[in-house]
Amino acid sequence: MGRHKKNPVYSYFSKNIDKDRAQCLVEGCGESLVGFHAGNMERHMKSQHPTEHTEIIKLKSQGQYEPAVKKIRMTSNIGNSSNLIQKNLNDMFVKKQISIKITKQIIIDACVELVTVNGRPFTLIEDSGFRKLLDPVLEGFNDKFAINSQNIRNQISPAAQKIRQEITKIVENRLICLKMDCVTRHDRSILGVNIQIIHNDELVLKTLAMIELKIRHTGENLKNEVFSLLNRYNIDKEQIYTVTTDNGANMVKMVDLMSKEEDIDEDNGNEIEENESEENENEANPVDFSNEILNIVNELDVHTGNKPNLTSSIRCSAHTLQLCVLSSLKTPTIQKQISRARNSIKKLRTPNVLKCIKALKLRKPVIDIPTRWNSTYDMLKSLTNLKDFYYDHSDIIEINISDYDWNCFTTILTSLEPAKVATIKLQNNAVTLGDFYGIWMQCYAETKKINSTITNALCVAMETRELVLLQNEVFLSAIYLDARYQCLLSADCKIKAIKHLCKVWEAQEYLVTRNGTQDQLLQNNSPTNNEENSDIEIDDDLEELIKTKSQTPGEEPSTSRQPCETGDVQKFILLESFGLTPRLHHKTNILQWWISQKESKPELYKLAVTVLAVPSTQVSVERSFSGVKFILSDLRTSLDENILEDIMVIRGNN
């Protein structure tokens, strides 16, 4: 007779002697084990039922035997098949639980991010799949905390307002640079406004608003909308240093109106031709709408309490380059070849030909938008890439492209290549006016090397535009404080730049002292690097061009060397002495260089961070418009204008 079984683990299993198996009696388990070995049973209890296993160990240590608790015993009898109960398959598996650290605010912020930064519709919050993920988390809070589309919608405005408050604090009593553009989406006109400044030694880009316009887009109306927007950020008119726009007549007129102290009559935003107006120094109140030189009518004088008026217009450099290229493509011969290429692309995009192209895993040819030369370049590129395909399948292609045509296509591509590369470089948000000047010069130099009808016309157009650029006081000031390209300025241009920088200097002092605040520009404790470009690159084509075009040292200006109109000789002398700074290599990071000069040239550093922040393009606004297309989709055309603006503020400043 065998020993009496005293192990308490046996009370958790029923026996089937005929089948030599033991079945677990713990509720919801029912697993069947081979044999009646206590060791196997204990291992099962340890891995699947740790709570019961702890009780078993406790009973064994006390030498006691107690039957299993009634509430976990199975009532079925293994030996009696009539009493067996069929179980649900899900009951056979142990449901594991996980523990995560999360707060209510994290959940709210995540949902807000979904409908703003990620561009998802508010209905996502109510989707069944999302609720299956969200509801178990909400149940873990054991209170009435709920998430739905309505309360997430209510969180958008406070989140946007928090961002606006942060921007308001950053721009307090500082000169700022604006970027603006307009777009139409689903018959809704939207004005995008960005701001660009240097804050804590970094170039900062912020989205102020995406305003839906329900009025005519005249210069006067746009000016009023912009001033109303700036008031929300406590930005005064005196803080507006530059406004970067495209060549749209209404945009140009808007900046002209913003720069005037007195209101002037609106003339419906008629086109303002470049270089038409001339400076009239003898007129008491000159009316000059020239957009390359925006004359400052009222001279800044801190000592007499006059408010500064520096608002200047900056043309988008990418758009300026585009106008140069478009003018070089207007000859009848070039237009004829482009038209021929366009017709060829249309034939290649027919269904039968396109099937062959896809079968060979070649790229589908693209067709251009006639007003955008970049798309024309891409069209010609895709066409020349299919040259071999054309010769191999000429029997199914209903076009005849001669060798002369192919040579013309290649010549156009080669002629536009430098401008294409320059345009891509100008897409960067951190392009300063000095960087733009370097890109412009390099594009001109490489284009000049190519002798063709297009390049000759393009060089002439760029030379004409460059003369206009060198009349812009803001542009001259930015180049003067950029030791990479300062040597390219004539003595007259340097004097103009110094006088303008004197006005900027006094405008900064006025903004700082008007409310009795302290200057914050030099209080950043970030470490400075005093090593001046130990890694200088070797000379290249652009470096050689700069050396060739450098002005002869010691050249006397033709204009008077009289200090700036404010009479502050010390400022003038300090700025003039900067002209003796050794030239830097064109690949030097000019912002980092000025950071390294913060302690040795604190006054000039404050000027530099204002001038270097002037944006040369408004491509960041156009990128924001891509977000508008994503948010204001075909399925969300009725989105409320206030919600749309709040979403774009959050998305643009993420």
C-alpha cells in the first residue's frame, strides 16, 4: 500500500485514472496534465496561478493539508463524462494585464497633436478602432474622465493661445522680420504670416497666423489685417523692420502703406513698376512707392522722442531668380522647342506607350506648368531620360523627334542647371541675405561659363536685378555686416549701409528704453566659441570670383562721408571700423562667427542678429500652405476659420 499523499497541490487537481491525467480545478483554467506527479502540478501552479502557488508553499511549510477554496474548485467530475462542461476557448488562456505610466494631460496632448500636427480629422476620436485603444486606458483612471471629439476641439484654442503668449514674450521690444503670402484653397483665401528673428543665438521661425480673408485683397485691406494681427501679439508698428513678399502688386503696396506715417489714398493696388520712382531729397513729404529702395521719410532721433520708421520691403529672392529665368526663356526659338517637348511628352503619356514605360520600370514622364520654369526643367529632364526608349519603340510612338531637337533639349537643360541648383539652395529656411548673395553670384558665374542664347539672356537679367539689389539699404546693411561678402561693396554702398545701421541701432535703443526694460540680447549665457574658423575650405570657383570682384582697399566714396543723420559720430566710427575686418571664406557660418564675436563686439552683435534675421525668401509660408492643403482637405471644406487658424498656429510652431 502506497504512502498517503499529503501535498496540498493535489487539492487543486481532479484525477482521471483511466486516462492517467490530472485536470486543473482553478477557475478559468482546466488544463490537463499527464500523470499525477506533484512536481508537474506545482510547476503548473507556479507558472499559471502564482497566487494559489504561494498558498500551497505556505501550507507545505506548516505541514498542513487543507482542501482548495470552494470558489476555485470545479464542480465537474473527470471520471463522469456526463458531467463535463464545454468551455469557451478564450477561458482557456490567461489574460495578462500591463501597467503603464500615463496622465490625463498626456492623453489630451496626444489627441490634440493628432488633429493638429498630424492633420487627422476630429472624427478620428470617435472611430471604433481608436476607441478600442483609448477606452481601456480611460477606464484605468476610475473616474468620469472622458475623451471625445468635442472636448478635444475645445482644447485647440487654449493650446494655440499658449503658443501665442510664448511668441509675444520672445518679440517684446525687438525689431522683427515678417514673411507673408496668400493662397486660395476651396474658394477660401488665406493670408499666411510668419516671423523670423534670432533668439538665444538661434534663427527662430514662427507662424503668427493663417488668416482667412473675406475682403478684397487690396494693399489697404491687407495692411489693416496685418496690423490687427500684430496687435494680438502686442507688436507695434515701430517693431516691423522688414516684410518679405513676392512681387505681387497688392503685397508690394501693402508694405508701402505700412511704412508710411500718414494714411494715403488706396489706388486699388495697381502694379508698381520697378525703378520708376527716384529719390527726391528736396521734397518735404516724398511719396515713393519703389520697392527696391523704400526711403525712410522721418529720420530717427531718440533724443527728440521721435518714433523710428524702418519698415522696408524685401523681394523674395527665389521669386526674383525665377523672374530672371522666365525672361531668358521668352525668345520665340526657345518657346518653340519647349512647346515641341511638351507635345512629345503628351504622346508619351498615352495609355499604350505608358504601359511599355511601366513594363520597363522607367519613370513616367511629367508635363510642366508653363508659368513655372522649374517644372519645365523637370519635363525636359524626364524627356531626355526616355531618349533610348524613344529610339527602341519608335514604331509605337506617334511623334518624330530629330537629333536637332534632342540637342536643343539638352542645351536648355544645361543652361538652366545652375539656376536649378541655386533654387534648391534657396529653399532652406535659414538663408540669410549674405547667403543669398553668395548663391546668386555662384549661379551667375556658372551660368556665364555656358555660352548659349538662354545663358546670355539670363546673365543680362541677373546683372540688371543685382543693380537694383545694391540699392536696397537693408540688403547693403546685411552684406556690410557679413565679413564674407563685405569686400564686394563699393565705398558709396558702405556709407549707405553704415547710415542705415545707425538708424537700426537707434531704433533698438528706442524699443528697449521706451518701457524702461533691459536689453535681453546679450544676456544669453550660452558658451561662445572664440576660435575664428580654424577649418577654412580651399579655394573654389566662388572664392576666386569674390577675390576678383573685391573692391580696391582705400577707395574714397563719391558721396559725403558725413555721419548718419542722427549726428551720433561714435556709432558711425564704430561701424566704419568694422570695414577693416579680415574677409572670411564664403563657406563660413556667419551666424556662428558673430556668436564668437559677442563679447568683443557686443554693440555690433546686437545689430548683426537683427540684420542677419532678415529672410531672403518666404518659402516657409508656402510650406505652411502645404499644411493648409492637408488640413483643409476635400472632406473638411467647412472647417471653422478660427479652428483652422488655431490648428495652423499649433502645426506651424510644433
